Amino acid sequence: MLRIYTAVLLLSTLLPAYGGTPEQNSALNEKVTAEERLPLQELRLFTQVFEQIRQGYVEEVSDTELLENAIAGLVTGLDPHSTYLKADDYGDLQESATGEYGGLGMEVGADNGMIRVISPIDDTPAAKAGIEAGDLIVEMNDSPVRGIGLQKAIDKLRGEKGTSIKLTIYREGEEGPLTFNIVRDVIQISAVRSRLLEQSFGYVRIAQFQASSGEDFIEEVEKLKTLSLSVEGSATQGLKGLVIDLRNNPGGLVPASVKIADALLDSGTVVYTEGRLPSANHRFEAQAGDILNGLPVVVLINGGSASASEIVAGALQDNRRAAIVGTQSFGKGSVQTVMPLGDGRAVKLTTARYYTPNGRSIQAEGIVPDIVIERAEIRPYMAPDRVKEADLDGHLEAEEKVNKENDSLADNAENQSPAISDNQLYETLNLLKGFHLLGRNSIID
């Protein structure tokens, strides 16, 4: 029993100093005085439970596994985004930040014991299969997910290329559960890409905020400027405005989002964070230099826009630099810090809340657009059954079906219409044109 007490006491002594910089650890030690440490009675209770499990559990469990489970329990009970990362999990997290890993390609979070899809990522198996932001995963391969924990769920979702997984999902508005059989692939995320829309209006899609996303965004904007100079038939050559598409962007690295917002601002606060430790308190100020020189900007968001996406949208909205359109964002207003523990393990811990320049907390509230544009759902119209000529006995056959191919081409052309394929982007472009014609820089009065 002495060995167990020694291990537990050592654990309670080291926990306040785990992870972070020496300054963070020093601050933690200052805040956690001897009187504030875990009382001896609770430690005795822990060791009693520990010993009961070691002796009486139906299968033998190693002390290492029990202690790892205990550490995981300390973290996962805090909030949906804090988690203990074993060596493999920490490696997976680092891979996802660099933009390549094996799996389905979606950001998920814990929700009352279930797994909620925050957002599928562009051009990944999850997005191609039809997974949507807000979907609630209740089963994986016919096994319930309730209570398995976020990290174990992520482990199940990931896997080797070519392997498949069956997901059972509840979706708001659907009468019953939906089933998806999805084949895993190597997820190579192209986080930032761009193109010119009609005339000389730019479009930049940011799928996720990775380490290089800030530099990539600036590079793509410069490409658009160059391309717009060669547009034929434009009365005034050059870029006239920019759409930034953050829909279904689950977030990522905060520094990347700050760099992107800063690139469009001449001055002002981008975002600030507040936590219990001094090291968690930061204020990010924009540096002089707007890469668009005041050209109109419209930012497109939806319920899958979370975290770092909301930093960009909130910064540009509060500084009156861009109009925010679409639907209300996800509402993840907390900052997670990855604290290495040694031996390849780490804790991802929620250390602060972030606030927009005007002091708004986005946590559980989200960014409310200046102009709400719902995504239109186009479904074929099912007319009531009626008797047609072809249903009558003895009807005359058509002499020649010359229009069948032309009708098909017409249908395809209609399906390619921007107003149908992506009504939100279509309306956003119209709004951007209006700002350009009025000589405004997208400020909503």
C-alpha cells in the first residue's frame, strides 16, 4: 500500500507544474499553496478505489493504465475541448496541424456523452459523403458512442486509407437516424485557395487555420490582384472586392487567424484572451498596412464556422472592416493550450476565453451576421400523381425524341447556376458588387 500512496502523492505534487513554460509553472505554483492542495482525505479515497480495482476487477489492469485513466478523467470532466493526449494521440494532433493525416476529415466535439460534428473539412471523405455541421454521431460500426470519450471517438474515426467505418447520425429536421458508410483516406488539407468570381471580385476559401494559413492567405490575395489586372471587358481593371468564405471552417491555430485579420486592418484590436494565469492573457493589435487598401470585404460564415474562424469574423465586424453574412456561427469562444508532459504525451487544456475587440464573448453565442442569408435547400418538386397521355391505353407514340438531349443540357446548365448551386455565395457576391458601386468598404450602418 505504501507504493500506491507514494505514487499518488507524487502525482498530486507534480500536477500543478505539468506542462507550459517555466513562467506558467511558476505562476501555477504561486496560486496553488499548500493549503489549496488536495486534502489528505480525498487522496486516501483515491488510493482505496485504486487498490480495490487492482485487486477485485474481473481482469488484471496495470497500474500504468489505471493512472492514465485517472489523468484522463481529471481533464475530460472539465469541458468538451480539454483532453489528455497519449503519445499516439499527441502525434495525431501534430499531424492534423500540419495538414495531412489518415481519417474522415471532420472536426468533432463532445456533446452530452455523444459526438457532435463541428464541421466537415472541404474535399474530404466526410464532406463528400454528406456529413454536415451539427450532425450528432450516436453509433460507430453499430456500437454506441455514448460515454466512450472524445479522444477514443477520434481514434475510432481515424484509420488507414481504404478502410471504412459506418456512422449512425441524428440530424435536425430528419425523422430518423441516417447511416453513412465512409471510406477513410489520407487527409491532405489545402487550407487556403482562391479564384476570381465574375468581373474582378476575388474569392478566398479558408478551410482550416494551419501554421502557414496566414502567409498563404496573403499570397492568394496577391495572386488575385495580379489576375484581376488581366480581366478582359472590365471597365476598371484591378481587384474590386473580396469574399472570404469561412463556412464549415472548424478553426485551428489562433496565430494564423490573427495574421489574416491583421492583414486587412490598419489599426485596432484583433482579439484578446483572458484566463486565470497571467500567461493566458494576451491582446493582439493590428499593425499598419491593409493589403486591400480599403477595398470592400464580405465574410461568409455558418454554423460550422468555429473558434479561429470566429476570431477573424469578430475582428473584422467590430472594427467595421467587413460585412459578415450567412448564418450564426458555432460559438466556440475558448482557447486550448497544448502542454507537453514528456514521453510524447500532452494535455490539451482550456486556458482562456477570447473576446472580440468590443469585448464580446463568443462562447456558446457565436457571431451573429450583419445580414442573414440562409442556405437554400433545393429539392425536386414532386407533383401530385396525374394521368398523362402516356398512361392511356393505345396512345400514339412520339415520332422522334429530338429534344431529349437539349432538355438534358438545359437541366445541366440550370444546375450550374450560382443562384442554385450556392445561393449564399451568389447573394454575397451581389452584396459585394453593391458596396463597390456605392464606393463603400463594406461597413454596415
